Amino acid sequence: MKEQTMAGGILDLKGRIGLVTGAGQGVGRQIALHLAANGAGGVVVNDYYEERAKAVAAEVEKLGCKGLASRCDVTDFAGVMGAFEQAVRALGRVDILVNNAGNYGPDPRNITRKPFWEQSPDEWQAALQTNFFGVLNCTRAALPGMIERGYGRIVTVISDAGRVGEPNLEIYSGAKAGAAGFIRAIAKDVGRYSITANCVALGTTRTPTTARMLEVEEYTKKVLRHYPIRRLGEPEDAANMVLFLASDASSWMTGQTIPVNGGYSFAV
């Protein structure tokens, strides 16, 4: 194997272009900033809310990296295709796709808390559309260019709910597990083009989405009992692993789901 020089560090992204979905806040924002700070040539900041995307793109620019705000809903295939076309026009290509958009879409009121056996199919759609179909849409948009260039990194952020299951989160758990299974299949299909595809499974992480729940001290104490490392995750914890999987340091890893979860559950 040809010896590689690493003057810029093992995690140097070497000017490659990243696109991060759901990057207007929380984990996605930190991923975008990690890419920008580690040698990316440009970062496309996708979010459902344009003002959030613009704010993070400005932060990317302050780090000396080209930033592009891209407003689209990942559940809208036509909108996703348009966002990728915009990225290619502005930055030339997309080398790194981070499928981060998740939860229940832009409206938290879509969360259904009642037991699964009391839900209707209409109540399943928000979790399925964002966490599963959003991943399909963005991966479909990214792959033709990656295949043509013979290089790509796809990193999909899932949840430990997709690995071990969570009561009262059945559809969310199923959607995340489905995304991971899809990524494994993609990894087998596109590895010959020097494209890797992996997942990062997160435990409870401090973000604007979880902030209200974590303000309740008793709730947080109860959650922490399940974590051998007695703290909750921070966006930086997730972004560190995503950066590794987006870099050439992970070039012989594909089809994997890596837990970043404080020991909530263990991989075998």
C-alpha cells in the first residue's frame, strides 16, 4: 500500500466538500463546525429553517471555510435534489454526506407519546419520513456524483433506540434501525467506488431538542443511572466520531454502526 503523508493531521479532510442535514442547531451544527475546522473546503449547512442554516454557515465562514446555507426539507425528494444541485453549482461537488436530520421533523408537536397500540398510521409518518425516508432521499441525491468521482463518505446519525429499541418510541426506533440497515446495504453496493457508508448511534445528548426534558433534575438523574460514564452526551462527542468517519482515517471501515453513548448499551 502506498505510504500516506499526514502533514495536516490524520483527520484532515483535505479540502473536501461536506453537506450536513439538520445542521441549524445541536449535533448537526457541531458536525458542520468540526468539518470546517478540520480542513473541509466547504460545508453545506442544511436546515428546515433558513435563518438557522444561514447563522451556522456564517460560523463556518469564520473558521476560514466556505459555508453555504441550504434550506430544504429532507422528506421532500425534489427539494433535496435541488439542494444538491445548488451545492454542486456553488462548491463543485459533495464528497461527504452527513445524514443528521432526525427526530420528528421541524415540528416537535408531531411527537406521539401514547402507547403504540393506541396510535394510528397517520401518527407514524413524522418519525418515518424524517428518520428513514430523509436518509434515502439524501443518499440517493449524493451517490451519482460520488460514484462518478470514485470517492465518497456517507455518515448517518441514528440513535441507540435503533440498536436496542426503546419503549414508547417504537416507530422512531424502527425508523432508525431501518436507516442503519439501509446504510449497510449501500456500503456493500458502493464500496468498489471507494465510498464508505457508516452510522453513528447516539445516546441521550444535550441539544435544544432535549433541553426542556433535561431541565427537570429528577428526570436527568433517572436517565444518568443508565450511563456508566456519568454524564450525558454533548454535540462534540457525536461530531468527533462523525469527523473520524468522514476522514481518510476510517478508509477501511464501512457498513458499521458505532455507538457514541456513554456506555448506555454495548456493541459486540
